[in-house]
Amino acid sequence: MAFCKVCACGEKIVFERRLSFPDNCPNCGRRLMDFAIYPEDDPIVDVLISQAKDAAAPEPPAAAPAPAPADGPCSFALRLPDGAEIEIPAGGCIIGRTETGAEQLSAYGSVSRQHLRLTPRRSSCVIAEDISRYGTLIDGKRLDKNTPVRVLPGAKITLCNVDTQLVKKDGQS
């Protein structure tokens, strides 16, 4: 009998022995420890996959293409206290000492190796998800682990004890 876990991204991870699942989702990198184990043929698995895909489905298309505003593409960055910036790729990234921003964050030992997952949405906000050991604050409010939240440009993001700011950068440099 095979078992599986369904990640929040909708990925079904199948494994042979009950506790032999991988640490992270191969699709999005979330910790699989936080998700329940089901028999592979359990009908609830299909329901969970469809719910996850519905929740993660892209926003319905607008009459005009929404991702790029008329004045050009936008991007986001995290500005550190020393003025350095960590660029956030359009496809999203994980911020941490061994991930995106490793060079800029190497001096901050309190920041986790994989601290924060950031995913830009259109050109108006970023979706942030805390995956750290010691926590993340957005404008002084602690994020729940593995729970995506919407963050607007100008927000103060505290990675453990390092204050950063989410900045929106215009495509015209």
C-alpha cells in the first residue's frame, strides 16, 4: 500500500512507507511535515488537490492584460538596513542565507538559511510565506508558519531581527 501527502500547491507526493516522505515538496519547497498522510487511493486526496489548485489558480484574466502596466514592467526588492537590495525574481524565490540574497544576508546569522518565500503577484503586491525557524514580522505582526499573506510595497519585513523594507522598482532603471 502506498501513501501520499498533498501539498498546499496541489502537488501529490507518493511514497511507499508511511514515514518515508521527503522533507520538502519537489514543486514549491514547502515543508511536508506540516501536511497529513493519506492512503494513495483515498478519495479525499482528489478533493484536496482540486481545492489546492483552485486556491492557487491564477486570477481570472481581465479585459486588458494585467501583469504589465502601461508604463513598463515592475519588479520588487527587499532593502536591507545597510541600503543593499535583494532583487525578487518575477517567478518568486526563497530569501535566506543559502538562497536568494545569500551574499547580502551572510552577515546576519539570525536569518534562517531558508527564511521567507516571496512570490510577486501582478505588479501590485507580493505573497509572503514564513518558512523560518525564528519567525518573520510584517509591519510588526508575526506571520503564521506556511501561511501565505499579501504584502504591499513599503511594508516593513523583519527577518528574525533584521529589518527590511519591500520596495517596488519600475522596469525603467
